[in-house]
Amino acid sequence: MINVNIQKNPTESAASILRRFTKKVQESGVLNRVRSIKYAERNLSYYKKKKGALEKLKRQLERENLIKLGKLTVVTRKGR
């Protein structure tokens, strides 16, 4: 991360210091970087992907079995 340092001038008001600080932060791009990291998702590992795929297949087979037994009805959408 980049640190933003602002030195107070002897005749400078608090409002102008704050204005200079916010301008420096915007120019440095720190906020954009933090915001991009905040919502980034990690990639799943190979084993997590494989486990998820196997669970999906298992649910699909259970659903097909229930449909064959008549315990689950298939609802179709109109117009398709």
C-alpha cells in the first residue's frame, strides 16, 4: 500500500488540509485498489470443484430417481 503524507502549513486551515489530503488519496489510487480487493473472490481449489461437481451429479441422480418413482412431479413452463 502507498502511504499518503500531508504536512500542515502554518497558515493553513483544517478544511484546506482535508481537501489536500483527499486529493492526494484520489491521485494515489489507494481507494480503487482497496475496493477492487474487497469484492474479489478466491478461485476454488481443484478438490473443491471436484467435490461440488460430484454433489451436483448425486442430487441430479436422486431427482431423476424420484421422478421415476412418481414421488416428484416435473413442472414445465408454458411456451417452451
